Amino acid sequence: MKIVVGTRNPSKLRAVELAISRLFPEALCSIEGCEVESGVSAQPMSIEETRLGARQRALRALKLAKDATFAVGLEGGLDLVGTDWFECGWIVVVEGKTLKIGEGSSARTSVGPKIIDCLKSGEELGTVIDRISGTKDNKHAGGFFGLITNGALPRDESYAHGVMFAFAPFVSDSRYWE
């Protein structure tokens, strides 16, 4: 089975690897990352924009690897729930032969007002977090999730849940999707 992922971000690729190892433990799988544009802003600020970014990453990755069994797009973004902001990752899986789509999301966590103010002024979460924490390129490592949980739940593990949910229509009984 060949899986192409619309990113080269090591944390996102590990999320796909973790999910695939659980969903298809006996299968021989190759997982390849490729650099594609999300087609949305560098810091998505709504569920709709984040989901669109994930979908476009998956579809664009599939165009580059037409022989892929599945293409996966992952996009992190912010969601406004009432008056509170939350960080969340959205994942889209596209089956290569049928173009059937599955979607899932990671866990969500609230984001403080100081960070939100920076994001509203046009900065990207990874840049803000690096500045505040003193880390470098944290979005390719533990990410915001890892940082605020003191490493207990890094980005790859959190996003892996969303990847598994996005694969659900392909691995579970079809009666759940009729």
C-alpha cells in the first residue's frame, strides 16, 4: 500500500506512520511526504479554512503520486468556539482509485489571549510559540500540543488520532457510512 502525505513536516509524517501502524499492522506500507501548498492562509483561523487546507493538501499530493492507494492532508488551525479560541488539526484522506474522502480531527486545546492577539496580527502559531518558549522550529517537533502538556501529548500523537478517524470510512463496516 502506498500512502502519499501532502507535507514533509516530520511531526505530521510521524502522525501518519503511527496511525497506519495501528490501522494496518500486517500491511506493507510506504509512506512518502511531498511538498504541496495548502491553498489557505499560513495560519488558518476557522474550521472551514483548516479543513479546506487539509483537503487541498491531500488532493494535490494525489496529483503528484497518481499510483497512491491513499493521499493524506493534515492542516493545523484555530477554531472559534463561542468567545474562546482552540487549536486543532484537521486531516483528510482521499482514496486514490475512487476519490472517496474521509475526514477527522485531532484533539483541541484552548489558546490564550496573548497568543491569539499575535495570530490575529498575522503571525503563525509556530513562530509565536518559538518566540515565547525559546524553542526553534517546534512545529516540526512536539508542536503546541507537546509544549503545553510538557511533552505528554506531542503533536504527532494527537494528530495520529485524527488520521485514524479520517481513515475510519475505509477500515470500518460500511453500514456506518451509508
